[in-house]
Amino acid sequence: MLREKKGITLIALVITIIVLLILAGVTIATLTGQNGILSRANESKTQTEIGEEEEAIKLAYNGVMADNLGDGVTAKQLEDEMKANGYDVTAEEVDGKIKVTFGEPSNRVYEIDASGNIAEAKPPVTLGEAKNDSMLTKDTDTDVTVADGTVTIPAKFQVAQDSGNTIDEGIVIEDKDSNQFVWVPVKNFNEFTREHFGTEEQKWWTGTFVTNEASANNMYEPTANGEANSSEVEKMYRSVKYNEGFYVGRYEAGTDDKRVNGDGIEDSVVVKKGSNVYNYIKWGNSTTDETGGAVELARNFAKDKYPTVTSTLCYGVQWDAIMRWMKDVPNLTEGKYVEDSTGMKWYKDLSGNPDHKTGIDLDGGKNEVKKIYDLAGNVHEWTMESCNVYRFNYRVVRGGGYSDSGSIAPASYRSIGTPSYNDDDRIGFRVTLYLNS
């Protein structure tokens, strides 16, 4: 006799499914929860989404704050809390903020201020690295963070290999052709003014009569408040005000061709070490005609080549900003670099050499200060300043020159030159850049 078959009841089947679902839920939670095995494995590699990382910091920060009854959070407490939650982080206190750095593969850095606000920090750039093709071909600016602030690297430039590591040392940028510029910080826009530097005895030579309006017997230049943006000088002021600085050529403008009794205007302007100084160059065709000379060359340097900067001939206010930045740097002999440049080689009392190259290292680099070369010595340089004296209109030249003494014509030196006069090897020029943003 066949035995009767017994099947599984519907109730038993439902109960079995429920039990299996519960077990599966517990297993998944164990594996993937905040403290789970898979979670810890994944979080050891860090999350890739900024929002998730910020949320993790926020939860840990609020948790520690609650445990401390609102009395604040230390970097060590935040680091311990996040590690307890399975995150691979380090935390440290920097300038009143807590800096949290995630491990690989994220390597992102976040800052938490005293109010608990969380924001991604700009990762420090590695200074002195080899040429980076991605930066040199990039069409947008890049902000880089160094120890004493943030500097904007213009599109198609990168940080040079021998750059300083801080803004105060001098951050150097270069393009693919090795043209180099140095960032000049202007932290206080109210100090972005023209002024006399030097001793009482040097006042005539360095420009005692510095004004903002054209009148007899003074050296003048138009100013701007950094708000309007129509004229070139206003655009430059605006950029300096909002970006807190500008770039100046590390070297005097040079040319690949040696100029002997040169005339006319050429396009082969470079800003690199070891080039021939671009002398025998007039300021322009007249005091008011800014074509045919140094002004036009300077403006054309970046035109149609660098999308985020504008190049100009150095303004007097920019020159004085550089002097203000340098004025406390001791000369390597006596006095101050700005007031007395006697110790620099490119002067008649030391070399008197008219065969000029840009950025030549002399006596251990005495002609380099703040990473900038030859503001004292080598050749005088045309600027955008003007001068009405002896009933004639002139343009102003700045800096020392090989035909003068370093005590008479230091780095801050001001003198006058005839704009259309170009048959002279004693005067060159320097290119500056300001950010368009």
C-alpha cells in the first residue's frame, strides 16, 4: 500500500521566506553597514564623491560636539571619531581650522572652521615639478595653495621648477617656451600707490615729484579705484584689487637676435634667462602715440596667445609695488636693495659692461631679489609713467643701468627719456601680466 505524500503547508512556506529575508537583511547590514566588513574595506579606499565625504565629516564633527556638550572639537578627537567609523583620514589644526585629509584613492583635503562649516580645500601643488603638458595646454586658470596663500596660475602656464615655495619668496610661472613671470602680492589695495623710495639725496633722481595729474615739473600716471573697467589702467587696477597681485617679467624683455643700433618694431620678444636684452627700443612714436615701440611690444606679448591674462608695459604703480615688496630685503653689501644697489654687478662702478644678457647670475645671484632679475643694474626700463619738465613731454624710465652708479640709480630710480628716441643701448623694458578674471 502506497504511503500518503505530505506537502509543505502555505503557512510554513511563508514563515520560511520571512526568516530567510530577515537573515539576509541582517547579513547585508553586517556587510555593508557603516561598521560592516564591506563598508570598512570600501571606506579604507575612501569615497569618491565630495558630498559623501563632507557628510561623513559632518556626522563625526557633530558626534564629537555632542559628546563634548558643545565645547568644541579638536583635530585629534575628529580623527579618532572618523577612524572609529571606518574612514582612513588624518586631521590637524592649521591656522585656526581643522584640516582633514582622506587617504587613497581620494586624497581630498577639507577644512572645518570654528563654526563647523566644511569646505574642500585647494590641494597643495608640488612646486618644482617637470613641465606638465596638461597645465601648459589648459585654457582655464588654476588656483594653487602654498604655505602663505593661494596664487592663480594663468592658462597655458605652470609653476616653474626653480620657483619659491611661498608667495613671499616669489612664485615663478612659465609657459612652454620658458618665458617666466613672478607673482607680486598686493594684499592691501590701499597701498597700491606710487611713491618715492630712496634717500633724501636721491629724491630728484628717483622721482620726488610723483603725482596723479599732468602738470609742470612732475612725474605722473593716471590712477583708478579698481571698480571701473573701461581703460587699460582701470582694468589693471581692478585685477590687482580683486586678485591681490599681478605678474611681472622675471627678466627684462629680451630677443633671440642681438640688437645693434636696432630700429623699428620686432615680434621676437622673450622673457627668459640668457636672452639678449631688447634695447635700442623707443617708448613709442611720441608721448601720446603708443605704437611702434616698447608699449606695443609689451601689449602684443600675450595677445592671441594667453586667453586669461593681458600683457602691458610696466606701470609706475606696479614698479613701486615691487619696490615696496622688496624694500626690507638687505642688499648683499651695504644699505638696502631699493635705496642703494651698489653691490649689484651691472653698474659702471663694478662692470660697466654694455654687452647685456638677461638674468645672468653674478656674485652668487646678487642681481636677483624675490626671484626677479635686473631691476637694479643692466639697463634702465621704459614704463607707462609720464613727465612734464622743462616744458617738454617725456616718458619715465625706472631701475638701474650699466652706465650709472648703484648709489645714484638704485632699483627704485626714476628718470626721463624722450619717447621716440631709440638709438640707445641703455634702455630696455619689462613686460607685466594682469589676470583678466
